[in-house]
Amino acid sequence: MKTLSVIIPCYDEEPVIDTTYRRIKTVLDSMRLISSQMIFINDGSRDKTLDILSDIAQKDRAVKIINFSRNFGHQAAVTAGIHHCTSDFAVIIDADLQDPPELIPELLAKQAEEQANVVYCVRKKRTGESKFKLWAAKRFYRTLNKVSEVNFPLDTGDFRLIDSQIIEQFKRFKERGKYIRGLISWVGFKQVPFYYEREARFAGETKYPLKKMLSFATTALFYFSKKPLLMATSLGFTTVIIGIFMALWYLFGKIFGYTNAESGWTSIMIIVIFFGGIQLLTIGVLGQYIGILFDEVKERPEYIVKDLVNWE
């Protein structure tokens, strides 16, 4: 018998968590040949999410809870779920039911058909999301592919099935700032797409407002690409060339009398602002990478587990 774990990160999911459990439970019970469990990671929820999960876990031993000491973020929660997973397969799915748990049997069927290590879910349609978010997500994935050394599947999230080989390789990663869908792509092995239509959020509010989206995109960009450093170097080199040509222009202009350098206050201010902006931009890019190094060398744990429920 194959074993399956469903990894569900949770943060303030009180309005939906009971429905999430019941829908996943119904799907797992229908799969007679699979021994399964649900791993709920309570990511420092401020509402009654943990209380509801604890009541469920008392009645259902297949429900495992990892309770964080505080909110560490979605990627840390998924990481904890994978770290505690010992099954043959794992499905990563959010608690908000935008990704239908009823697709889990189809993901397993796709895996068996293709003998794949990863079945990643590609969104054909995304219901209930603003045009700006759809546009931003589309541009983000395409931009990341252009600047990254790894080719990432377009229009995907963390909703996917991974096998034990991927799980064991993932446990070897030591970096704190994880972009999980990127890391799984980086691992390699056989990865195949599964196309589906993403539904609107069942209840509650999105946990990824614009600020978090930008932070998430920054993590993905700087952890998977050194091209921003190359771009900063190219900008610096370009501005040096421009500066040399401008210096020669004014020097020969002074000698041959076709320019008056003393009266160019506006041009001087433009030059100062331009070169100053380029310097600040390149220092900022360098600072991002230094900040990443600073976080990594401290070697703080990515998350802290307060307690575990229903774990042997």
C-alpha cells in the first residue's frame, strides 16, 4: 500500500478550516488503496484555527498538527510539513479551498500514468482574483524565467504532488528564505503538468496582499538569480562610458569654443541626479544580496515548533 500525506499550511483560517478538513477527509476516504494522513501546520493563527483543529484531531488520529510558536510565514509552514513527512507521496494544498482537494485522486493517477516524481498544477483559469493580481502574477513568472538559471513552470503555485524522492532531497536544503516551487523545480527528476481551474477563495481574506507578494517575488528573484548583480555592473560600466564621453565633449568644447561649461547648471544637476541614482540602485541591489547572506550566516531555525498533536 502506498502512503499519502496532505500538507495544509494554516493562518487565520477559522471560517474555512472545518470545511477544508471535511472535503479532504471525504476525498481520502474514497481512496481505498491509500493509507493517508493530513498534516495541518498552524502558522501562529490569531483566531480559533488551532482550537478547531485540536477538536478535529481528538476525533481523527489521521489528523496531525504542527503548531508554530508564532507566525513564520507560508513557505516555512510548507517546509515544516515536508520535514515531518515520511509518506510515499505528499500533496501540498492551501486551506482556503481555491485549489480543489477533489483533484488529489487525479494527481495520483497522473503520477502513476507518467511515473513522475512531481505533478505540478497549472492554472488555466483563476476565479475571484483582481485583474491587477492576474497581470502581476503573469509578468512575475515570465520575468523570473528570463533572469533565472532554472526554468520554472508558468502559472503554477505550491499546489502539487511530490514523491518520496523529492521529499528526501528537499529535506537537504538549508537555506532559510525558501521559494518552494522554485526549489522543487531546481531538484529536477521527472516533473509533469496537470491543468485545472482555480476556484475563488471559499471564505476569509487573502494572506498575500501586495506587500507580501512583493516580498515573495523579491525572495524568488534574489535566491534564484545573480542577474541583478550583472545588471548593476552593466549599469555602472555604461555610466562610466557616458561620463567619459561627456567629459571629452566638455573638454573639447572648452578648447574649440562650441560649448560653455560654466553656464550649464541644469545639465550639471541632471548629471548628478542620474549618476547618483545609478549608484544608489547598484548599492541597493548589492544590499539585497548582503541581506540574504546576513540572514543565512546567522543560522537561525526557519521555524519553531511549539507542540505536536497526534504524532507518535
